[in-house]
Amino acid sequence: MWRAAIVLLGTLTCASALAEQVRVGEGVYRPLYRNEPDQPVAAFLLDETPVTNEEFLQFVAAVPRWKRSTASKLFVDDHYLAHWAGDLELGTNAQPDHPVTHVSWFAARAYAKWKGARLPTLAEWEWAASASETSAETRGDTNFLRRILNWYSKPASTGTQPVRSTYKNLWGAWDMHGSVWEWVEDFNSSLVTGESRADSSLERPMFCGSGAAGAADVEDYAAFMRFALRSSLTARSATSSLGFRCARDLPRDPPEDSL
């Protein structure tokens, strides 16, 4: 409980404090399927690491409606913060410097809003995550893609690890792969979900063998895995391997006539 008390004392200034963020340069996100147009991505700010248990604890202490015992079941499922010892206690299964998991999309968005930020879009996250340590885009880099697949092959039961445990990419972002899966703002926008299969107006291919024939890069199996995961989620989902990080728009220069 001593940790919770310290956190409660610090929450008055927490929301105004900016998390360490890195600048992701502009680029082009190339969707998984060829029938979807390339999407330009403007430069933006992205958290250097996934949000940690300690950071999310500060949030729920400051915004009690998001405590495990009080969060509305409209916005979280029964697994919400299941690894914590209590509403304001992390316990031994949730180390302070490990990425927070067992959080729903609703909860992640609420945290981001509290921080004056937002969740990255799918295009932003995929563009940022496509960078290796030395290159902004790794499409066709078989060694990098193989490394991601090796990370993805580890069972979720192995647990989380401290942030900054994998690698820092060209933009300065840590753990884009190899740590936890991450929520994005429009997580269910690219593939048909279970709730929308009856919608005949949707003609996007499902994640399946026949759908792979239309893929822009059939060798990027890691991308198929991410899209399959996203298509299986609902906004209430909270799993042991799913976390998030925040993004912000870059400040815009004032118009010249206002100077």
C-alpha cells in the first residue's frame, strides 16, 4: 500500500507531465493488401516505450472510475487488470517497469486522453514499427522479419519484461516488437470482424489462405499475425500480452500572417 500512497500524492501533476516521446518522421504506410491504397503518414510524436504498470497505476489512482473494481463492464471485460494485486496495488505479477497489459481499448484511450495524447492510428503504428535499428522501412528485409517472427513465436505465458529490453529503432522507439502487442486507435478498421461479417457492403478480404493471395508482401507473415489479432479483438478485450503506447500530433507552425 505504501506505493499506492506515494502514487496518490503525485497524481496532481502527473496528467500535465509529458511522457518521453520520440519524433517519427513522415513516410508511407503500405497496407497489407494490394487493393488498399498507400497511406501517407505525417510526422508525429510517439511514446518511447509502452505504458508501464507504474504509469497506469498513476492514472487509475487519479481517475477512480477506471479502477478494476469500479470500471464499467461496458468498457472492460473480466480480465481487466487481472494481474494486479488490487485496485491500487501492483503485487508480484505486475512489475512497475513492465508494460501494462490486461487493458481494454477503452481504458487505453482514456489514459491517453488523461495524458493529453491519443492512441496512434494503425497506419502510424505500422509505419513506426517498420523501422529497424538502421532503416526507416524494412519491407523485404528477411532478417528483420525473421527476427520479429521469432519474437512472436514465444508463448504469452512467458510473461512481460521491463521496457527497453528489446531494441531501439531508427526513430528512437523501444520495444515496437518483441515485448507486447499494442492497441491502435482504428484496430478493427482493416479486416472484417465477427460482428461485421453479415455486412455485404464490406469487400475486404478475411485473414485466410485465399486472402493472402492479394497481399502486398506474402512473406511478411508477422503483419498477417498482427492483423489477425486485431480482427479478433473487441474494444472491451483485455489480454495478458496486449498493451499500448501514446501518440501526439506535432505542434503546427503558426500561419505567416499571424506572426
